[in-house]
Amino acid sequence: MDKLVIEGGQPLSGTIAIQGAKNAALPILAASVLACGTVTLESVPQLLDIEVMLQILRELGCRAEHEGETVTLNTATAYQAHIPEKLMSQMRSSIFLMGPLLARFGEVHIYQPGGCAIGERKFDLHLEGLRALGAEFEEYGDRISCTADKLVGADIHLSFPSVGATENIMMAAALAEGRTTIVGAAREPEIQDLQNFLNAMGARIMGAGTDTITIDGVDSLSPCSYRVIPDRIVAGTLLVAAAATKGKVTLTNTRPAHLSSLVHVLRRAGANVAIDGDAMTVSASSRPKAVERIVTSPYPAFPTDLQSPVMVLLALADGVSIMKETIFEGRFKHVGELCRMGADIRVDLGAAIIKGVPRLYGATVEATDLRAGAALVIAGLAAQGRTIVEQVHHIDRGYDSIESMLGRLGARIARSAPVPDNGAVPG
Ligand SMILES: CC(=O)N[C@H]1[C@@H](OP(=O)(O)OP(=O)(O)OC[C@H]2O[C@@H](n3ccc(=O)[nH]c3=O)[C@H](O)[C@@H]2O)O[C@H](CO)[C@@H](O)[C@@H]1O
Ligand SMILES: C=C(OP(=O)(O)O)C(=O)O
């Protein structure tokens, strides 16, 4: 397993362009099977999750290439709707293929999706939504088979604005007969991106970005070329890293409006944030200030995916901050690791009580999930001494070569791959 070795204490500085969004690219790749032909996607980052999605699509019969940031996907050759268990269990986003495969083939066979261990992560709302469109489900051991003679539009009320359920329903309903309305829909920017992509293929969808989405089903969709939006969580991670190291970093290719809640928190913590078109510059020169209370909630509120990175900034702040996590019950695994670096954080009733300390110290720590890993990297950058972050594969799910990205901003960070069994030094 690879490790990241970080020599801390170097303020980040420089300019960097933000990669395309994982959480937009994954459902868009899944949605591509709704059309028959060649879809070209730009700004698709090189990530483990993207490679797993492409591998699943190839198993379904598609032809897929990923060169640089461009994916070329021929979906015309897809011939089956059975997702292999081994690939299904490698990430949560394999579930996004349910809606599109059901709409295209009238059936889909899945297993329990995998991904980071951050909570129970049920998918009952996905199933309820698809059932309302006419799907039937049967369980055979670990396998769930879903079939529908035809999908018919329906009014669907989501009891929680699940991002994935909203997306799955949108994709299935795009080819359903008649109108589907999703009330209580998630409003994340990635849902708007999915709407834009589906509409570019000929779908008739309105309302993404609000809590009511209307989908007028069409008979067929045509392939298109599309550019994925920038990754707001990667951008947010770098903004926090710059502030935590008391550096100055400019990000280009961002959508500042997608990061409003984070910008508000950064400013309350004493960082300067300047916005100029699609560029964002953050700088900080003194110890962060505590932020009384942050609560993670669905967009446009503060995102759960930035909870752990921001906790590092607050761990270094002057005063006590509280971070309440309301989306994933298992998303505080970084706390123990941060405490091993000298942080003073206690978790009680779904909230972290963070007593800021003047400095963190390098240690060997373990990334337990994607964003926990990103937080430990930020902690290592800000800490005194050397930090080794283990289990880097979690970080590779969402950051396209995090060490190169941070290295370009002056960080002293390197990846050390294990020495192979035969004792040869890795090339
Ligand atoms: C690939 C992708 O886009 N991932 C994002 C997506 O995940 P994901 O789509 O899995 O997140 P959801 O919004 O669906 O889940 C949020 C909460 O709802 C619960 N739930 C969800 C579905 C369901 O059928 N039943 C149910 O109870 C989940 O267990 C969780 O507690 O949104 C999350 C919340 O912003 C982000 O952290 C993830 O980065
Ligand atoms: C939880 C995340 O992703 P996923 O839903 O793919 O596990 C994330 O991106 O932080």
C-alpha cells in the first residue's frame, strides 16, 4: 500500500487549476448508457472511482477510453445489465447504474454497493423512487434483481434529499412515459450538472438546483459531448490547506458560488478570500480563529465532504469550535488520528468539540476514508515535523495525484510505494 510522506511547516503558495468533479463525472458516466453511441466527456479526473466505473461499463459491453481528462465512451455495444459483484462492491457510485440500465434494458442486477465506511448508507430511497416508476425488485441472496416492463412517470416525494436517489430517479425517468416530479430533491450542483448533461442528450428536465425537479420522459436520447463542472470539494480542500499552512493560493477553474458556505466559514476563521470570476484566492497570516458552530447539511449548507478538512483548521484555532455532523454517522474517524498529532478534539452526540492547539506534530496516521485522508494530509502540511499518511488508496478515490497537486503549491510531499517482494527498487 502506498504512503504519503509529508515534511510539514511549508506555507502553500501558487496557482493551480481545479480538476473536474468526481461526484458529477460518476453519475454522468452512468447516464451515458441511456443513449446509444459515442459520448465524449471532458474534464474527467484520473481517479480510482472513475476507473472502476469505466471498468463496469466495459463489463456491460461498452467501449471506454480515458486519455488525459477525456473519456470516450461507446455505449452502443452495451449488451447486458448485470453488474459484477466484485466491481459493484468497490464504490458507492456503482448504484448510479441502476436507473440508466433499468431504463435501457428493462432490467438491472446489482449487489450491495461499496465505498468508504462512513455510515450505514442505505439505498431504500433509490429503490422506492424506481418502484414508483414501475420497477419490481427481487432478492436472490446478495443479488437484487430489478425489472420493469415499462417505466411510467410518477410524483415522488423524497423523505430526505438524497443526492444519489435524486440522480437515479432523474436518469430512469428521462426515458419513462410521461411526467415525473421529484419533490424534496437534493439541490447539489452535481445534480444540476447531471440535468445539463441529460438535456444535452435530448432529455426534458427542469428544476435541478431547487427542491422540485420535473422530468418529461422522451423516447430516446442521443450521445453528446460534455464538460464536467469543477470539483468543489477538491477546491475546498485546497482553500483549507492554504489557510491552515498560512499560505496564499489561487485556484482557477472553480465555481465560487458552489463554495459559499465554506467561504463564509473561512472568513469567520480569519482567512482572506478573494473571488475574481472563476478564480478564488485564499490567504492567511495568523492563527485561525475558532468558529463557534458548524453543522453539515444538504446543499447549500455546509457540506459533509468538507467537515474533516475544516476540522484541521479549527484544531489549530485560537478557541473552541463545534462541528456537528448530520449526514454520515461514521464520519469522525479522523478525530483519533488528529489527536495523535496533538489535536484536542472530543466527539459527543454527533458533534466534535474542538479545543484549538497552537501546533500539530508529525506522526504516522491512517486514512480511514477519502476525506478523512485529505484532512490528515492537510494536518501533515501544517504540522511540525514529518507525517506519514497510510492507506492512500482512499485518497486516490477523489484526488487526482494529491502529491503532485500539492507539490506544485510548494508542499514537501512524496508518495512512497512499497518495495516489491523481490527486493527490486520501484521505478
Ligand atoms: C458520488 C457522490 O455524489 N457522493 C456524494 C453523495 O453521496 P450519496 O448520494 O450516497 O449521499 P446521499 O445524499 O444519498 O446520502 C445522505 C444520507 O442519506 C442516507 N440515505 C441515502 C439514500 C437512501 O436511499 N437512504 C438513506 O437513508 C444516507 O445513509 C446518508 O446518511 O452525497 C453525499 C452527501 O452530500 C456526499 O457526501 C457524497 O460525496
Ligand atoms: C463520500 C464521498 O464519496 P462517495 O459517495 O463516492 O463514497 C466523498 O466524495 O466524500
